[in-house]
Amino acid sequence: MKRRLLGIFFVIQSILALNGFSDAPDPGPTVSEARSFKSCLLPAVKNGGFQMDGYFIWCSSVIKIGDTYHMFASRWPAKYGLAGWTTYSECVRATSTSLLGPYTFQEVVLQKRPGHWDAPRVHNVKLVQVGSKYVLYYISTANLTGYAVADSITGPWTRSDKAVMKFSNPAPLVRPDSSIYCFGRLGDSSKVNRGVAATAPSYEGPYAMVNKGENLLPNNYELEDPTIWWANNQYNVLLTDWKGKATGIVKAGTQYYSKDGIQYQLMSTEPVFTKTVTYDDGTTETFSRRERPAVYTNEKGEVIALFTACMPTNGPARVVVQPVDHYYPGN
């Protein structure tokens, strides 16, 4: 009888998990089997990722439609240097039949619009699917985030009439009821880059700040470039460690988690990644900058790829892809 009741209990827990974020465990390894993100990183594909001659490539976001992977990224002409993003950044789409690439340029998706909220630039692009819609979040100025929506991955795209969130580096997460939780960065008057979040009943809004816009990171740690995913019944965020407060290494990869989306905890002081990348041919490369991490997860919530924007000492930036050995977060 006890065995039968136990079996019924696990069936009920599984049903709860499939119908939304709950206290029931979602599919994935047990905590005792958990490995660190860093230990699951595999060598990057030397000729994978996405690059374009004559352009900086930044801010990648990947989704699979059918048998094709679509990468949305920011780009701008290399002749303007790194600072060119402030004036010339635009959103482009590239495709590949392999998650690891190489990705091939397909089209310019969005450009800045004179006379509108996104007149300065289109940057920090992040794509999510909400039901049958594709929603592309992006920033204009440092603390203004809006979106564009389409019925097809190839558009046409309809943009929001105004910015919907007053922070940058949006990392949107679509909940099972199609509501939105969006983590981001807010540079405040004290020059602290806070970890903040906003929620909305749908992608159309209205968006309300979580915890009145206070820093959700512990010890007043700072951040840039968050990416977010749901696994182990928690919000998981990977970001760059602004000022090195968490790891001791400026802009190293850092991981946090939260059970309620309000209070975040640091996973480890050990950096998830640094500026040095090891390739599948045994060579290594140390970049002058490595930023904008983005994770790709499978249906179990396991991370299977890490995308980062990497800028060599000489030459424009490109997106480098590292396969990940089915990382599933513990706590």
C-alpha cells in the first residue's frame, strides 16, 4: 500500500510540474548528481559560431524552428570600432542547420527609427516565443527596453510604440501562463549596475518592477549581460561580473539563482568562464573582451550550448559557441 501511495504521489507531482512553475521537481538530474557549469563546458568549435567580414557581431539569441537554428544578433560596421554600437547597431538574423554553427547571414531585421523611441540604435537583442508569436526584445538608450513582435520568424515585425521597461540588457523568461519575467541591468545614480527585474501579464505589458527596482543581487553585487533560464524549480541567471565583485575577475562569467525571482544567491565565487577559450583542435585564444553570454537549453532545462561575444586583440568581434555537456543547476 505504501509503495502504491508513493507512486501516486510522484504522478501528481509530475502533473503539477508540467502545468507550470511549482514546488514539484522538474525533469533533470538530482542535486547529488549536479555538476558545476564550468565543469560542463566543452571546447568551442573553431569554425563555428557567427562572424561577418567588416562587422562587429554582438548580443546573440538563438531559437530552433523545424530543423533550422535562427540566431538574432546585433551588428555594426567594424570601421567605427567597438564604440560604433552606440550609433550604428542594428539587429540581423543568421541561420544554421547546427546549433554550434557556423551561422550564415540572412537579413537585417531591425534598424533604428528616427523620430521614435528607438531612434538612437537597436541593441541587446533577445528573442523568445510566446504562444504563436515571436517577441524580440531590444534596447535603444542605456535604460530603455522595448520589443517587436511577429507571427513568423522571418517577420514582418511590429514594434512597440514606446519603451516598456526602463532598464537595459533584457533577459526575458516566458512563464507557462505566457506572462513575462524579465531580468536586466539598471545603472543607478550611484553608478551601481543593479540586477533588476520586471514582470508583465503578457509581452504587451504593463511591466511592473520587482521589489521596487532594488538590487536583487546579494551584497550589492553588480552585473552586465544577463541570460536566464528555468530549471530545478528556480530562476537561473548567468551574467558578466561587473567590477569583479563576485569572482575577483572583472567581467568573468558569474551564475546566480533564485527560487522566487526576488532574492538571488551566488552559485559560486569560481568564474564560469574567463576571456580565454579552448577550441576543439586543442588551441586556445585569449580575447580582449568576452561578454554577452547566452545559453541554449533543451526541453529538460539542461544547458547544451553557451554563446559569447568575443573580441580579439586585433579585429572585430564575433560570436563563439561552446557546447555544454547537459548542465543542470543544483543549489
